[in-house]
Amino acid sequence: MTTDTPARLLQLLSLLQTPREWPGGELAERLGVSRRTVRRDIDRLRELGYPVEASKGADGGYRLVAGKAMPPLVLDDEEAVAIAVGLRAGAGHAVEGVEEASVRALAKLEQVLPSRLRHRVTTLQAATTALASGDGASIAPETLTVMASAIAGRERLRFAYRSGDGTPSRRLAEPYRLVSTGRRWYLVAYDLEREDWRTFRVDRVTEPFATGARFTPRELPTGSAAEYLRQSVYRRQETFEFEATFAAPADFVAARIPRWVGAPEPLDEHSCRLRGVASDSVEWLAVRLALVDCEFTVHRPADLVASVRDLGARLSRAAG
């Protein structure tokens, strides 16, 4: 019998989070209390925001249903490990648009994981596939979670950094946002020693740790971290404008290309146009456009038209 009310409520909540309906008598037996106590505990959970639904009948069953807000979950050891491993994978290979959410969720979960479970997560991750950026450079999940925690806690961050030409340096920064391009992770932060905003490729960061020193976030020069990253990358790389049309609706195309490539504009119900500025190679963009899985025509630049033509010829030869 569970006499401690908070412990009993957690045990009751854990049972209700199993997707089934629990008869009141069975819950009372599991908890070692009366049915009246079960009803009183159910009322307490409802007051805390958990949407518990009761069914009519002699035994009065209970089940947890979807509500307007996401209440805290109670996880057992196996569930916590499974979710942490999944989030670690999702942080690098998630569906377009949820990569940063995966990192934030992982940071919250790993903060409260007991050391024994954290060790299990690390062991399982090491036995599977390591996270990788778009060019194959490995990224330690711990690097992402340390950064995410520092951003959430508004703590200054120290880390070692290697520039594109291999020059090493030590940085002290006020982290603002993590941004995923679908191929790489970037940290947008205010570099205190250089007294300016900077973007850092996360795969070039090592030894990150939050200093514990709090800061008040500064205002970005641009409206969002994603836009600042876009401008920062374009300043450092040669870019080109491109235009293509697709024989498919705009929402069909938008669901199959990364957001940073561009936003398709509807031409009619069955076609759309994609215009944008790219900093990747024309060969990579040609492959990216071909993956949309519909007929398309590239209008400019000439190098991209030629690359698509060459890609088509190679694929035809590969098919025999």
C-alpha cells in the first residue's frame, strides 16, 4: 500500500499514461487504496491539468486523454532511455523543421537523467550510428545539449573552435540560438572578445561548457537567428541566383525541399516557380531539385541548367 500521497499520485499517473482504460477497482488494487481514494486522486490530477476521462458504469473506468496543453510525463527507466536515444538521432537527422526542438527536448531530458541511465544512453548511441553534419563531420550530441542548455539558461559559453583554415582558438560567447540548415548545425552567438556577433559551425566546436555567468540577451542585427545565419554565410561564400518551375502544386514542392532553398510560388493549381539564392555548388542543387519527384525545368543560371543536363545523362547511362 502506498501511503505517501505524492508518490501514489505519480504511480497513478504512470498507470494512466499507458494507452488503455483502467477500471476503478483495478487501480485501487494496484495502489492498495480504496476506490474513494482513487476518485480523490483522480480529482487532484485534474486540478494539476491532467485530462483524465471517466466512463460510466458499475466499475467506472478511467483513462488519460489529449488535452489543450502538454502535461509532464512520468517515464520508467526503459522509456527514458528509448526517448533519449531517439532524440539524439533526431537532433541530426530529424524531419525538416523539428531539429532544434529535438535538441531542446534532449537537453531537458538529459538534465534529469540519473547517471546510470545517462551511461546507458551513451553506450547505446555509441553502438549505433554517430550523428553527422551534411559533409560527414561528426557532432557529439553532448555538444548540442550543452549549447541548448546554455541558451535556455542564458549562461555564457566557453568552447574551443577550429576555423575553416584549421586555425584553433578559444571563445567566450553569449549563445543566442542553434540553427539547423538541414546539412549542418550553427551556433549564433555574441563573441565577447571580438565584441561582435558571430556564427560558429557546431562540428568545429569542442570542449563546450556553460560558465554559470548569466547575461541579458542582446538584440540581433537582423530579425531572426536564421536570417542572420543566411546573411553571414552568404557574406563568406560566392552565391548565385536560380529559378526553376515544377509541374506540381506549391505545397507539394515545399514539403520536399529544405526551407532555406526557397519558398515555391504558385503559378496555378498544378505548377509553381522556385526562385532563390544558393551558396552550395550547382551540382548539389541539381540533385536537390531532382529529388522533388516531379517534372521540373531549370531556367537559370546556365551552369545549373548544364549540371541538370549532365546529371540526367549520367543517370540514363547508369540505367543501361
